[in-house]
Amino acid sequence: MSDCIISVEHVFKSVSDSTGTLDILRDIDFRLSQRETVAIVGASGSGKSTLLSIIAGLDVPSRGTVHLAGQDLFAIDEDARAALRAQKMGFVFQSFQLLGNLTALENVMLPLELANRRDARQAATEMLARVGLSQRLGHYPRVLSGGEQQRVALARAFVVQPAVLLADEPTGSLDFATGETVMELMFDLNRELGTTLVLVTHDKAIAARCQRRITIEAGRIAPEEDGL
């Protein structure tokens, strides 16, 4: 796959405690193309969020590896992985993960400032306008609605124009109508910026909007998804 952006290669994840060993992921193997939209689905406890953490290089597999834009994530140290994440990845979480002591504008500026972007304020202002929050630049998260907070989180994720956006239940804390608005924005930005979108979701309607679905059952890719 010449335009492969993510390659998950025979990934296993096990954890051990006094009661024995628990196998969370077993031989997960697939490739994702640039600009692709993919839903990772499965029952609670199937290993979806663990897989997303490993794709991000936030968790380390017991066996196997992940390549991001050709770089083996687990052949480099934690600092180098963090630098690669900052350059190539954006994140959206169910719980928004905004910094409460920063305004909407400052939250979106933060990843740009960490990358030493001189145009951080302008780029953040433009992205917040893109998600419909021009009138909320100086507002703190505590005075924003859940939908507004998630739109700030989307702006923060997309402002760096990441190659990959990873989203873990991005509408899980929102009502149906607000969740629909947020998903429309996410797919619009995916198309506009050419970002590969990887969603963990329980929502069948959201999964159906993605080009591909990868179903995890008991730590394995379900048979109907083999060969993807």
C-alpha cells in the first residue's frame, strides 16, 4: 500500500498480575491509507481503546509494532515518540481534555506554541472560526457547553493539520443533535485537510459513515474484517 500512513503489525498486548495473565489484544494486523476514515468497533472491554493507545504510541505492545508514516514507533524512545505524535497526530477524547485555566483560544494555540509556530494566534483564531466559535475565543471551558468544548477540542486537534486524527468516543458525552454537529465538523475537516481519521465508537451510525470498520472481538479482529 503505497499511501499507507499507519501499519499495525501483529500486535499483541497482555498484562499480568497475581491472578495470572490477561490477553487484551491478539495478533492485530492491518494497514490504513492516507485520507481514509476508519471506525474501530466492538463491545466494551474488547480492546478498542488499548489498540488506539498503541497506535498513538502511548501504550507499548507486548509483541508486534506500529509504523506511523514509515517510522517504527517502538524502535524510538519515548521522547522521540512524543515528538512524532506532536508532528503527525491529533487527538479528540470523550472527556474533551481541555485545560481549564486556558481560554478557548489559548487551548487551541497550545500545540502550535509547543511547535514554535509564530502564527499560533492567527491559526488558532481561524480554526475556531471554522468550527463556529469566533464569539467564544476568550471563554474558559467552564462556561462553554459540552458541544462547544468538543468543538474547541476539534479545533485544537486539527489546527496542526495532523496526518492522523485519533478519536475515542468523541460524541459519548454529548446529546444526539450536538453529537451530529460535531461529527459533521470532524468529517468535513477530514476531507478538507486530508487527515486519516481513526474513530473508536459504539455508535453504529457513526461507524457506518466511515469507509471501513474494524471490529474487535475478544482482542482479535473479527473474521469478516480479515484481510483489511
